[in-house]
Amino acid sequence: MSKSQVITARIDPEVMALVDRLAAAQGRSRSWLAARAIEKMARAETAFLDFVKEGEDAIGRGDYLTQEQMEEWITEMKVGARAKIAAQKHERDEAA
């Protein structure tokens, strides 16, 4: 018994031409390319859904920042970065 499942899809002629070109260039079958493309898309979309779920769960727990809190945090990060750059410049100037 085969481990794989069969799926059928309608592909427009332009896309099929691209698939055929790619299959020929890589020495692969249409089926192999389709299986890899579906796997790649399914994994990427599933990872995205998991990412969204993680965010929704965090919101449900109250683990998030408001817009105002986020803006304040970004401002603090910018101020801290500017201070660090200024201190590094001062150290270089003194060393010179």
C-alpha cells in the first residue's frame, strides 16, 4: 500500500508550461514538483496559523501592549540607542 495520497488540481496552461519547464530543468516529474510545492505552502501556512494562534492566546491572557505602550517602548529604545551611540562616539573621540 502506498504511503502517499493522490490529489487532482486544475492548472491553467500558462502555469502548466512553467511547471513543465521547471520539471525539465530539474529532471523531476510534474507530480514531484506539485507535491513539493503543496508541502512547502502547507507548512508555511500552518506555521503562520500557529503564529496567529500564539498571538491570540497571548491577548487572551492579557499579555500584550497597547498602542500607547508600544509607542512609549519604541521611544525608550530610540533614546537608549542614541545615548549608546553618543557614548561610543565620545569614547572614540577621547581615544583619538
